[in-house]
Amino acid sequence: MKRERKLGKGVCVIGAGMPKFGMFNDRDSKDLFAEAFKGCIGSVDKGIDPKDIDAVYVGNATNDFFVHQAHWGPIIADVIGHVPKPITRTEGACASSSQAFREACFAIASGFYDVVLAGGVEEMSKLSTEEATEGLAIFSFPDELKHGFTFPSLYGTRAVSYSEKYGAKWEDLWDLTIKSHNNAALNPKAQFNASIRDIMNTRIERAKAKGQPVPEWRDEKEALGDPSFNPLIAWPMHLFDCCPMSDGASAVLLASEEIAREFTDNPLHVIGLGQGSGTSLSLSEDLCSLEGVVYAAKEAYGMSGLGPEDVDFCEVHDCFSIAEVIATEDLGFFKRGEGYKAQKEGITARDGSKPINTSGGLKCKGHPVGATGTAQIYEIWKQLRGEAGERQIPNPNIRIAGTHNVGGHGGTCTFTLFERR
Amino acid sequence: MKRERKLGKGVCVIGAGMPKFGMFNDRDSKDLFAEAFKGCIGSVDKGIDPKDIDAVYVGNATNDFFVHQAHWGPIIADVIGHVPKPITRTEGACASSSQAFREACFAIASGFYDVVLAGGVEEMSKLSTEEATEGLAIFSFPDELKHGFTFPSLYGTRAVSYSEKYGAKWEDLWDLTIKSHNNAALNPKAQFNASIRDIMNTRIERAKAKGQPVPEWRDEKEALGDPSFNPLIAWPMHLFDCCPMSDGASAVLLASEEIAREFTDNPLHVIGLGQGSGTSLSLSEDLCSLEGVVYAAKEAYGMSGLGPEDVDFCEVHDCFSIAEVIATEDLGFFKRGEGYKAQKEGITARDGSKPINTSGGLKCKGHPVGATGTAQIYEIWKQLRGEAGERQIPNPNIRIAGTHNVGGHGGTCTFTLFERR
């Protein structure tokens, strides 16, 4: 980068909405986005007429072949009454709606539009988990697809490499999984709205009711070490290291800084934008880092004038437990090889000094891939406004938040910084 | 629209490249984009180091399921040596790379980036025409897909409605087809680099060589009226009313106005940006107009301060012959119901007062859907610089050009205006 990236015009988030993530037989992408949109419009403190929305960006990755329907831009425009105004779909695999958000920022900062909606939607439950896992593999690189990699195995490879290099063991990731579930248990919009302890209790009750042998786990870690509770998926990624297949949608509303206070007295200012790209495993120097994230962080920190130490809390892309560890190191929150120790020490817990994934993360909140980016923004919007309910970060001084989103296993990487003023 | 759309910062095109469109067994999307990129970089008058490219946008529509590989952003980034810098894929069906171009403009006008590449790529020949036609249908609206519409039938329906309303006959579209082929015969990059007369002669020679009955067509129109030459596809769209399946790529390079002259003394200034959306046939008021195009035109004319009369020539989206007629009316070049007469009167010919599709258009140049938008910009770049060779518009005073691109049959619509100063 020759110079620091700056926007010529400030941009703010003035609203955010999302329905609960999950697997829904009775709702499709149109229904889910309509709910996200309604929630988003309803969240604008001083109200807004949807007619004031100049343009829309929507992220989606898999609907083309998962539900055999492409060209979602105009379908979504129709659902929210936006026709004939412009809508653009972005696709960066699991980072699709972070790209939508970024384009919305550019469209406003360019001076062309005043009010822009950014969101995402994905409908993954209409296929079996096996079909969907195979379908998602086309978002990896051609050489990986050719050799039969799926995402659990791609991240498993990264985890093995991390373990080799830094000595972390599979068991070291359990603290992180327990933390994600503890947060998700307090998040009514999470697909897995339950702690590991809750899930253990459900299994015990079920065994009792069926007259089966009752598991005797002394604590969460003993359950996570039991293959009947936590089976292997792709070494060393076990079931509780992996995010689920999900249906979901999310949407956030943006306005130029100049007019944001017409809509709310508490806008979130977009203070850092960053995006980078990466290559396949075979071309990567270091499997324990995503070069696109490092680049995105450089852009975002550069624009904000801040560093990792200034970020009060962050939603990171934890499609697999190891991804959260690598993310927190790539973003500079922890030293190389030390990210996996952070949760052990309680640093990334809700009441720690650097809360990570207070929503429960992709692992527990769910990961409808195209909807994840703006759903992360929904979480930090709620937290920075003190509206996160039971999962509210107890520190009342939080002011700067980040969202980190990864498409593929590093092909597309975004990092965005927000400030409450 | 509450106010006129303006960019806070000027944006220029400083280079453009595309390989010949066609159907290629020996080259894939990566190869084609690499060629477009090389041509684009090579076209920059004063040279440019690819390292100076800050970001890339790439349009693609069908590769996810046509070649079973998604997430093309990072693949393209790798091909052109752009990793770890950002790349974003846009998808608006056949308007995908016009959206890429538009986002590139916003990214520069926002002040964030200085030099951005926009392009598109599509690889359609790996499927049979039947499979591809069915595959493309998922870019129509859900109600249309459900009832078995394909694109020839969707545009056929619009043509029937146009005929009902304005009295045009199928035969009235022949002048337009002849004109497109006349232009394409002079375009070495066109998939069908041949006039109707050339194609007739080839058929006659082939019949003679095989000892078959030799067709006795007195002129092009007699050939176009002969079902053995021009069979019906979906009434009233016949073979020569329809664009082909194509493989291809195209790329253009953009820079902020402030620095454009470091790269060329003849940049093209982006003076009008417009985009709109539309709904399915069943929800449309008027099948003889695309409401998204009307909206896009309003935005683009509004930004430029110009009107249709100021546009010296234009590339319009003629996936089917009727689409060119409707486009020229929606853009305000001709009155409603009179667009089909324009070519009859020679107005839209290369030497007419409003040349349309000097490249041969989608019909003859080919239509690798994701590559079409920036390929249209390649054409007006060559024309406005006087570098269009044999197909150069004879009027030396051309200064303002337009590009009009449609995704689906009107779901996504763009219109962009350029000026040579």
C-alpha cells in the first residue's frame, strides 16, 4: 500500500436486523430476508421510510445451486418493495455480505447515495448435510476441489499445521467451544441457543427416558472428549469444532455521516475498512495465518489510525474452532502461537479484557454463509448500544468493535472497525 | 430520486482489453481472464505496473454450476498476481461486469483507492447448448422458472407484446440482424466475424461441395425468411435473433481523474452511472419497456447533465434482436414504438446519426454473460480513441458514448456514459 486508505465522506450504521438463525422447512430465502429487512427498518430509532433507501447490496453464496435459483438481486428487491431502484449481489463465499457492506460504504462515501441497505441471505437446509458439504467444496480452490478436500478437512489441515508449529492440542480448543456455547446460550437468535452443559443434560435426560445407559460425564471437557458426544469429522476437527449448516438472513442500514443523526442519536461510525485475498493451501507460505486477513487488518487499522489494542471486542469468523485462534492472531490481538491460550485464561470471554464472539460465533449462532457478515455487524450494533440483553458485555466502556469475516478458507477476507461516539 | 446523483471525485478509464470471444475447448476462465488482463495492461499508453492496482472487481454469473467452481474472486486474483490485495465478485446475471465496473467507480470516487481493475469472465461452452439454456433459466424469476420459461421464450414474449402494441413484424427485425452482422464482420474479436452475406455464401459453397441442392436466395432477407437458414427458436425469435453461448473475458482499468493523466493523455471520463432493477413478466405493467433501464437512464443522465440526444453512439444489450429495439426506446434514443424503424432508416448503422452496437453487439460479438459489460466498455474505448480499425465510426466528432447492459430480462439494468475530452 502506497498510502493510507481513507473515505472522502463518513459512513454510519443506523439500523440492523436479523431473525433467529436455524434450519427452516417453512421459510425460504425471500421470507428470511423480508424478516431481516423488517427488523432492520424497525430498529431505526427515529424511524425511516423504506422509500428513502437509495440502493441495496446483498451477499449470497450458494443459492444458485443449493435452491436452483440465481440472480437474487432483483428477487430481493421485489421482496422489500425496492424495484426499480438498484440492487447488487456480491459473492465472496462466506464473506459475501461483508463485501455487500463494504460496497454500501463505498457507494455512500463516493457521494452518489445517501442511504444504502446491505445484507445477506442463505438457504442451506434444503440439501442434506452431506450434499451441502460437497456443494460448499466448490468455494475452495480448484486444486483443492480436484483432490477431494471439503471445508472440515481444509481447516483440519490448518489445525494440524498449527499444532505442529505451536504445540497446541485438540483438547486446547475445548475452552473455546465451551465459551462459544456459553455465549450462544444467552443469545435468543442463535441456532444452538444452549451451553455445552445444557446439551449434556439433554442427552442425559434422553438416555434416561429411553432406558439407555446414562452417560457419566464429570464436566464439559469429559463430554467433549467422548466420541459418542463429539465424534471426529476431519482430524482434528470434531463435531463441536464445526459450525452447522444454517438458513438465515441479516441486514444493516447505512447512511452518510452528514445525515445519520436524522435517523438516530446513536449511529455507529465505520472507522476502518479492510479486505484482502488469499491462495490455496499448496501455495501458502504459512498455514497458521491467512495472508488476506493480515492485509485486510493493515487496511482497516490504517484507515482508523488504531491498532489491535484499541479494539474493545470483536466478532471473528469461527467456522471451525481453529479459525478463531488463527483470526485472533492475524488481527494482532494475540502473539503468534498464543491465541489458543487466550480463552484458557478467560481473556476472550464476555467478561474478559478482549471479548470474542459474544454472539456465540458462527459455531453456535449458525452460519448461513451469505448472511454471516452483516449478522456479525448486527451483534456489535447491539453490544455497542447496550442492547445485547443477557449476553451484554459487562464493561460499560466498550467503544470500538471489529468484525472479521472469511470466505473459503482465506480466499476472501474482510475486517471492519466501528466506533460508538 | 430526491436529488441528482454525483460522484465526489472524478473517475476515468485508462485501459481496456479483451481476447476474441468464441467457444474454446483449449482455454478455461483463468486463461481467458489472463489474456484480457494482459491486453488491458498493455493498452495503457504510458504503461502501468500491475502492482499499482489497488483492488479488483470481477463479474461472473454461471461458473458456479456451468464449470462446478465458485468463489472466482481469489482464483482471478491469483491468476493476475494480485494476492493478497482485495477482489470482489459481483453477480447480476448478464450485467455482472457492469456492476463490477460500477463498484470500481464507487471505490475510487470514495477516495479509498486510486487504481482499480474491473472485468468479467464466463465459460459457457463446456455444457451443451440445451443444458446451458436450461441452466441460464435460473437467472429469470422464480415464477418464470417454475413454469418452464427459458430466455428465448421470455424475450419472445416481450417481442409478441411489442408486435401487438406497435405493429412491428418479425421481418422488421431483419434489418437489425443484418446491421449487427455487418459490424461484426469488421470486428476481429467477434465470435461471428461474418456478415449475413458471408454466412449465405459459406452455406452455398458447402452445398455445392457436398453435391446438395444449392440455396437460391436473392438477398439477405430471403435467407433470413428461409427456415432452413433461420429456424424458429421461440416465436418470434429465430436463430438469427438470438445471441450465442460464448466463452470470454474482458477487463478495463480505472483511475481517479486526479492521476489518470499519469497513465494516458486520452482517458475516458465516466460522466454518468445508472442502475435499476425490475420484476418478472407477470408483475410488469408494460412488456415493451424495462423499468430498470428507465431508472438507470434517469440516474446516468442526471449525473451527466445530458440527455439521449447528446449520446453520439451506444453499445446496447441485444441478447435478442427485440432487446435492442426496446433498449433504444427505454434510453430515449427513439420514441416508443419507433425503435424498430431506426435501422430500416439507417440511423443506427455505423455511418448513421446514432450508431448502435458497432462491435456487432451480443448477437454477433458473442455473449459470455459475465464478460459482456466490460466488453461493451472495451468497444466504446476503442471507438472514442479512433482505434476501432475497419469498424471505426466514420464521424470524427464522436465524443459521448453509452453502454447499456441487462441482467436476466430486466432484473438488473445498467447504463453508463463516457466522455472523451
